[in-house]
Amino acid sequence: MVAISPDFLEGDRSHRARRMALALSVLLVLVATLSLGWGASGTSLPRAIGDLLAGRELAVQDRVVLLDIRLPRVLMGICVGASLAVSGAVMQGLFRNPLADPGLVGVSAGAGLGAILAIVLGGTLPVAVAGLLGWYLVPVAAFLGGWLTTLVLYRIATRRGRTSVATMLLAGIALAAIMSAVAGVVILRANDAQLRDLTFWGLGSLAGANWPKLLAAAPIMLAALAFAPMLARGLNALALGEAAAGHVGIRVQRVKNRAILMVAAATGAGVAVSGGIGFVGIVVPHLLRLVIGPDHRWLLVNAGLLGAVMLLLADMVSRTVIAPAELPIGIVTAIFGGPFFLWILLRNRGVLDL
């Protein structure tokens, strides 16, 4: 079996990628700490840390705000941001196109439909099934929705071993429209309490983060993120084309199946707890490719770190720009991601099959 070297992809930038990973790790710790102490309440993170170091009990307000509200929200933002960014990088490697993204091609819509079905119709399941799944019902349903959508999208966009980006984008738009229509029909059956739970799905939010949701969805996202680096060698080989990848010993279909499963798990669980947050999966990998190159050994790691940082920063903006109210985080990501997506499209219009 021939080893796949990514050096043919604009040279070896591994040293730069290592430094980037270290810098992003430090930045993530700093941003997470800042986000933990950031908000409209009068809670002070330095004061709380001082109390803990002095052996004093935290004030009731500090304990509730920091440990029960902000900490699960920060951890949720890290998991969701990393999942969306890594999923985008994997999809772009799988489709061999910088425009692939779970949100743009309908995967997020499929995952959202699965979650909506679980929220609205979960009460009709047998008590034994609902009790067995518990808090995992919504993430599992979102995973299944994202997985089925990704599988259908790949089948439609691929013909004779070649994937058409035009078919991919158009099929994604069609699938998203179908999923949205079905979701609308399901929502008509929702009661007032369920409607309140569904209000954040349109634009996405981390406002509903709590420990039970985090403990239900985080294991799925973390498992998918831990599995993603195992796809790096196969994705690097696919950059040469499926035929060439097969000739050097890559089991192409296995790589495809595993990539689809990873994207569905990460996106499904992320959408289940945060709703539809767009553009993270397309902006982050593209930015990193400009700096460290397309080697997926480092691209996936750095994408997870930068995705987490960007989503935490967007969440901080959403919490404070119109405080005490919150701006949906999807609006923040769209404000920056929309123009960036247009720039990518214009930059690549000479090589894209559109």
C-alpha cells in the first residue's frame, strides 16, 4: 500500500499548521474564559474565582449564573462550533469542493426535521421507548435525519463515480425545501409548550443550553470529532480523484460511508441542541486552507478549534448587542458568513462546475 503524502497540495505546511493549532488552543481557552464572565448580569468571574481560591462558598447568584447558565452554554458552544466546522471540512473533502457545507446542502434541515419530529411526536412513542432514550431522543432523531439527508444527497450528486457540485447544491436546496415543508406540517400539530421549544430552530441559539441537554448531545458530538482525524488520509487521497485514490490502496466507498456517518452524527447532535446555525462549516475550513493548506491531518484539528472560537465569539455578540434581549446567533453568523460565501463563489467561479 502506498503512503499518501499531502505535499503535492501546495507543499508541506505542517510546521505552520502545528503553530496554528497551538495558537488556536490558547485562544480557545482565553475566549472560553472571557465568555464565562461575559453577560448582562452583575456576576463577576474574578470575584467567583477569588472566593473559590479562598475556600469561601460562591454567592447564590454567582453559582447559578456561572455554573448553571454560562458554563453549560460555553461548553455547548465549543462542541457545536467544532462539530459544524469539522463537518464542513469533511464534506468539502468528500465532495472535493469548497462550497460544500451541512447548512447549505440541506443536511442541517434534515437534522432539524428529525429533532422537530422528536419534540412534537415524541409523546406518541411507547412509554418504554421514550423512557429508554430519555434526553437522547432528540439528538438521536436529529442524527438519523442528518444521516438520511446526507446519504440521499450523495446518491443524487454522484454519477459514474463523479460528484457534480451543481447537482449537489441544487439537490441540497430541493431537499431543504422538502424538509422545511414537512417540518411546517409537523409544527402545526405542536402545542404552545412545544412551540416555545421550537422558536429557536429558525435562526439558532445557545440560549437553551443546560446540563441535561449537554450530557445528552455532547457524547455524540465528541465521538464524531474524535473519529474525524481517522478520515484524514482518505480525504487527502480523494483530492486526487476517486480512481487515483483507489489505485493507491484507499477503500473509497468505506471512506465515503464513514464520512457521511461522521457528518450526520456531528451535525445532527449539534442541530438538536442549537438549531440551525449557518456558515460556520464553510467559512472556517476555507480560511484555514488559505493559511495552512488542504492537508486534512491538520485541517480537521484546526477547524475544530477555530470553529469553537468563532461560535463562542458570535454567541458573545448575540448576548450583548441588544442586551438584555438576545440576538439569534444565526443572524450573527449570517452577517459575516454571507458576504464571505459570496467572496468564495466569486473567487472560484472560474473553476466551479456551475
